[in-house]
Amino acid sequence: MFLSTTAYLYATMKEAAFGIFLVGLVLGVNGFVNVGMIHFFRSSVGTAPKPSKLRATFFFIICTQVLALAQLGAISIWAIALLSTGLSPDWISAVRLSASSYTTLGDFPGVLPDGWHLIPAFIAFSGLFSFSWAASSTISMVNSLNHYLDTSKDSIDESVS
């Protein structure tokens, strides 16, 4: 069955608005977490009077784990949206479709209703941008960690000599 041009445009616009809104929501949440973790890491590690490699490494691990949890949170946001709009029949299917699309693998054969077949592409866009932003945040923290550890090494060398 073919839809009229007007009905097709309406369905596409509705799907695009839904997808763009959720991409923005996911990126907003991830951005808040990414910026917060970089700030937390730099302020926690950089304020120690005596540099500690163990403390710096511990905070780095904690911050990267929070970044990973933010990715799981984003998958959950998509799953909640799919479930609450009736696009997915149950929580497990919604999570599997969201996770599969978010990681851009797209191998979950979930069935979406007619007029909603672009949603996995929007999920993939949000996952791609979120992963790259988290990777960039991690690299920024690694640079800060390396700088801190180099400073720590210099202060230990000075105290020995």
C-alpha cells in the first residue's frame, strides 16, 4: 500500500522531528557528563599539594567509567522513547534495538511500524557523535593525566636531589 505524497511527508516529518529531538537530548546529556567529568578530573587531580600517581590514576578510571555509564544512559533514553511511543513492544526489544543501532552495528532485526524506519539511523547518529565526544574527552583527560604525572615525576626528582 502506497501513501499519498502528503501523508508520506507528514510521516517523514514526524519521524524526523522525533529523531532530531532525541539526538539533541542524548547529545545534551552526554555533553553535560563529558564536560563535567573533564572538569571534575582536572580539579580533583590538579589540586593535590603532593602529586600522587595512584590518586590520579584512580580518578581517571572513575571518570572513564562514568563516561561509559553515560553511553548506557543514552541507550536507555532511546529505549524509553521507543517503548513510551509504542514503537517497541517491550523493554528488552527496545534496549536491543537501541543498543544495536547506537553502536552503529544495526544487526538487531527489530520490526518498527511503517513510517518509523529512519529511527535506527537517528540512534546511530547520536551514538556515533556521543562515542566520538566521549573518546575526545578521554583523550583530553589522558593529556591532563600525562601532564600531571610528568609534573609529579619532576617534583619527585627535585625532592630527591
